[in-house]
Amino acid sequence: MRAISVAALAALALSLLSPAVAAGAPEPIPWSVLSEQERKVLQPFEARWDSLPPARQQKLRKGAERWRKMTPEQRARAKQRFRRWQAMSPEQREALRERHRRFLGLPPEQRERLRKRRQWFQQLPAEQRQALRAKWRALSPEQRRELRRKWRNMTPAERRAFRERQQRRLERELRGRDD
């Protein structure tokens, strides 16, 4: 009985002394606890590390771990994306954040479909991607709405056939420019 009450008192004291711990908030990570590899990646944060909120420290540490596991090609792409992000205006960044929030709000199946479509697009040769972007930008808002409406009403087989027709048409147009 006495052992139970001592344990209960200890738990109560801890919860009163450290509300953050009791609430499950992350603990600060001392710089000295980081591995040499983590410190190397997180070096830009060293001077202010102790003043960062523990949750931010956790995120940065996880990011350092992801960075460590990346291939050189993946790192190069990440650096390129970061440079693009830095070049964006605050309004562009907020618009991108909003698009990301909307994406995360989609059902998992729809997110997967969008990922596959993006992957398909990224695998096209650069000139085809540029030509498709130019065609899309040339459409009026009404034409874009109509195309989206038609797309939503197509079956998967019709969509596949449509994409193949568009791909062939685009390839013919690009060959025509080269001749």
C-alpha cells in the first residue's frame, strides 16, 4: 500500500512540476546529444538551437535523418526545390501551402491518382512537358472548366485513350517543328 502511495505522489509531483512533460510535449534536444552527422546537416541552426522550440528541434532532426538517407540525385533535387521556394514571394508561398493543405484533405485514393498523374507528366521529355503547359495556359478559363468536366465524366479506359491521343498529337506537333 505504501509503495503505491509513494509512486502516486511521485507521479503527481512530476505532473505538477513539469506540465509540458505531463501533456506529452517533446523534450528539448541538447546540441551535444546529436550525432556528428546530424550536427553537420543542422550546422546552420547551431547558434540558435537551444532557443528553438522542442517540436521544431524534433522536425529538424527528422529532416536531417531523411537528408542522410537521400541519394546525391535526391539531394540535388531537394536543393533545387529549396532554391525555388526561397525565390517565391510570400503570396506564392502561401498559395503553395494552401494547395498542399487541399491536397492533404483529399481522400487517399484521389491523392494517389494525382501522384501517378504527376509522375507520368514528370517522365515526359522536357519539350513535351513545356508544350503541354503552353497548351494549357493558352486555354481560356471556360475551356479549362469544360475539359475538366469532360475528364471527370470519362471512364478510366476513355481517359487512357484520351491521354494516348493527346500524346500522339503532341509528338506530331513537336516533330513538325523540328522538320
